[in-house]
Amino acid sequence: MPNQPKLHHFLPEAYLRRFADERGDLWVLDRKQGVVRRQSPEVTAAQRELYTLEDDSGERDRTVESALANLVDGPGQDALRALDEGGTLSGEDAGKLAIFVAALYVRTPAFLEQHRQLAEQVRDSLIRGGVEPAVEPLPASDPEAQRLRAAG
């Protein structure tokens, strides 16, 4: 699919813009280098291909990033805007905001890595307990394999 983003934000770009300075930049602490620098929201809190799924032939599917943007980030930003304008949230908008906030937690690289490690530990424990692993793993193109991979 054309024009699918390769740089996937784990903190939505629109959310990051809420903290930008007068030039539209953020002040970011690089914990690895121990320096503070000015950086645009477009490249902050993002990782290349973070949510990309790949099938057995190597074909990349970036629809998870698009779905997050359309189904989680957009509605969440709408709810935040309503609050900014002094409004109150309807039950539906409160639900959209709750989903947005929950997604901020579960879509980070650290969370995804924790869950990958947990899955490996559970698998290893099951194998040690005598449960035989599947003879063949699900192919990457299988919808269940893609769902599990996207969930981390």
C-alpha cells in the first residue's frame, strides 16, 4: 500500500505537539548520550517499523500503525481538544479518552519487549513441564499469528 508510514510513533505525534515550544519543537533528554536537544514531534517517541507485520514472503503490512492513528489517536485527540476548550466529555468521548490513555501504556517498545519476554518464559516453562511445542509454527500470514505478533 502506498504512503504507509514507516516511522511508527509510540507517543502520538499530535499528542507530542501539545508539549512543543513556540518553534514547534520538543526538548528531549537522550538518556543514552546524557544530553538534552531540541527535536521535532515528527521524529520523537517513534521507531521504524515498530508495528509492521511481515508475512512469509517478506511482504510488509503497516496497517496497525494506520489503525492506531485512525481508531485510537484521532478520537483521543478529539476528546482532549474538547477538554482544552472547557467542555465536558460525553460517556462516549470519555471512553475514547480512556482507550487513548491505555494505548499510551501498551504500545511502547519497552512494553512490547516485556510481553515478548513473558511469552518466551511461558513457552519455555510449558516445554519444561512436558508440553510439546507445535510441530510447525503458524505461518506469518495467518491472521492469528499476525494478531499475536501485533499484541507483542
